[in-house]
Amino acid sequence: MIGNPLPVGHVLVDREFAVATLRRAVVFMYARWSAPCHVRLRGLADVPPPTPEPWFHVVDIDAVSPEWQIRELELSHGYGEMYWIRDGVIVHRLGRHGLGRFRDVRGLRDEVVRATAALFAP
């Protein structure tokens, strides 16, 4: 499915699930047909894992329904949208408009490291 290296602690998701069941996690909406999505995912491969438990959930948007996306997160448009979940609630997000503010993958990586550290802080 994914030819890119993935962060340590990733989980590939090809089915619908309840976001409310996630305690602390980052959800990445993956579109295999989207070049920007591949670039963003590749840029996150070396993000240090904040926990030995699975924490980075890569959701194949073509394997879940648009209704599920809207109900659980929001409809993905293939930009590699990301959500930080704490106790089943979205506490931070990078949607299609927010992703545009990064000039390069390093800026995105730095934001992911910062937001993830905050998510896993005691």
C-alpha cells in the first residue's frame, strides 16, 4: 500500500474505527494517489516515537467512507490531513489550509514533533 518509510510506531488503518477509542494518537489521512500526501508522509519518517506503543495511525482514505471521515474527523481531500487525539478528542489539527503554510517538509516535520511532544507530555 505505502511505498514510503513510516514513523516508528505506526499503524496502517484500512477500516473504520471510533476515534473516541484513541487515548493518545496522531492520525494521518493517507491518499495513495496524492503526490503531496506522499511527500508529507515521507518527511515524517524520522519523527522520534514518543512512546513504545503504536501512536501514528495512517488511515487509507480510499478504504473508509466519506461519511465515516466526516463523522469521526473531517472529509479528507488527499492533502495528508493530520489530527492529534487525546482521550478521543481532537486537540490539534493540520487540515488542507494549515498544511499550505509550510514552505518545505522540514517545517511540517518540526510542527509534528512539537505537537506530538505536547500531546504526550505528562
